[in-house]
Amino acid sequence: MQRRTLLAAALTAAPLARAAAQGRPVRLVVPAPPGGAIDVIGRLYAQRMAARLGQTWVVENRAGGNNTVGAAEVARSAPDGLTFLANADIHLMAKRTVRGLTYDPMEDFTPIGRQATAPLLIVANPDAVRARNLAELAEAMKREPRRFSFSTSGGGSMAHLAAEGIKRRFGAPEALVANYRGTAPAINDVVAGVVTLMAAPLLSAKPLVESGRLRALAVTSPQRSPAAPDVPTVDEAGFPGLHFTLWYAVWGPKGLPAPVTERVSQQIREIGQEAEIAQRLAGIGADPYTADTPASFAAFLAEENRKNGAIADEAGIEPE
């Protein structure tokens, strides 16, 4: 038994150890520009991976195509433990938003694990929306759906899926959804009253709520956020299960050896338990996720793909 355990441990470390011994860097491809949440979280974990594993981890930004340019590069890479993808929830929507996609987000990658999650905050322009809570908003939207509109950070984003899910749950499918290019212009138009509502990243919305320029109605996560402890969850507001949470994760190319997958997954879990990591993630409105194994992450992806795919089909989201 002891011999088998030692052999398993050796096999687990072997591909990564060979890369370190040969001085070959591990690439973490970030399919987004520097400075955003995907990039910040990817770099934070890459730094800790390098220190823990005694390797050089290099973050490469390959932005473009709604996060698909970098993802396609990883999909084409050899499954040798030298290339990984750090992406977010938008990864699963690629087939539904980008025409002519050269890879399958579910089939052409090896799931490894989530690094972090972040809630969305349902906010309203206080001059345009009289509702003080989610129940009042639902009643108003059902009566006059065309008076209400949602802005989103882009087609296929979690904010987009949340908007489509919320308006249908409220019985107001006619409410308008406007897709912007990024969170900043989307939330600015809610402040200006051009659009009435948004399911916005909590960190982006919080200062505007605190200044009174937006009104917070609920968070779209199962638990209240420590960053906004006075804001009820959608469950508490009477709409259980209306959950839309941003998440950030790591994948490898398809066919990545199980020992490498398990090793990197374990490191992600352990890094997320470090107090400094939790503190730095809190600074960007996120929380570490430390419960994923490759199997549980794969199951999560399958459920997210099913749930969000159903919303996309009902909303008529198509590749552009």
C-alpha cells in the first residue's frame, strides 16, 4: 500500500517536475486585457503557483473575440502540463455568442477548478424606479414591462443572463435588455437614467449605491455578501434560486493527464485558503473558492451550461 501511494505521488508530480527541471515555464493564458478581474485573479494565483511548485509561471494576455482568442490557443495546445487557461463564466457562452468558433467550450478542455466567485447586485436608478425591494420591482415590471430596461456588460455575460432570467421570472419578458461593451458604460447609463436596471458586479456598483446614485435591491447569490451585508439575497427577497454568480476558473487542454489535473486543482484549493489571498480577492469584490475538485467542477460546468443554455435559447441569444 505504501509503495502504491509513493508511486502515485511521483506520477502526480512528474510532468510538472520535469518542466521545472528543464527550466520550461508554464503558461497561464488569460483571454482578456490586463487589469480586469480575470487577469488580476489569474496573476495572483500564478504567482502563488510558481512559489509553491518551484516553477516559472508566465501570464500571457491573449484578448479578443469575447475571450475566445486566448481560449482557442489553449484548446490547440499540447496537454503536457505547460499551458493552462484562466477564464470566467463567459467561457461557457462562447458557442452561443461567437460565430465560427473553432473549439467546444465543454469538450475541448480539461476542467481543473474555480479560483473565486463574486456576486452580482441588482441595482436601479432611484429616480426612474420607485420600487424599494425586489418584490415591488417584480409587481411593477409585470404591470408595465416596457417601462423597464436592463443594461449588461456584453452579450452572453453573466449580467446578460441575469437580466434575461430576472425579467422572465418577474413575468415581464417584454422588458428591454441592452448589451454594452463593458461594465463601465453599462452602469453609467443606469446612473444617467438612460437604462433603469442592471445586475452589476458588486464592486462596481457599491460606491454608486453608497453615494445614493443607485439603489440596491438584492444580491444574486445564495448568501449575503460581506461587502454589502445589509442587502438581502434573492432568496430572502422571495425569489429563491434566482442565482447568477460571477466565477473565475482554470482549465487545461483536452487530455491533460489526471495527475497534473489533480495537482493543480489541489494547489488552487490550498492557495484560496491563504489569508492574504482572501484579502486581496476581497479588494476586487470576490471570494476565494476552495471546494472544487476536477470532478465537482466538471459537474458544476455541466449544470451551468444546461441552465444558462436554456436562458439563452429562450432569450434568442445567437452567435454574432
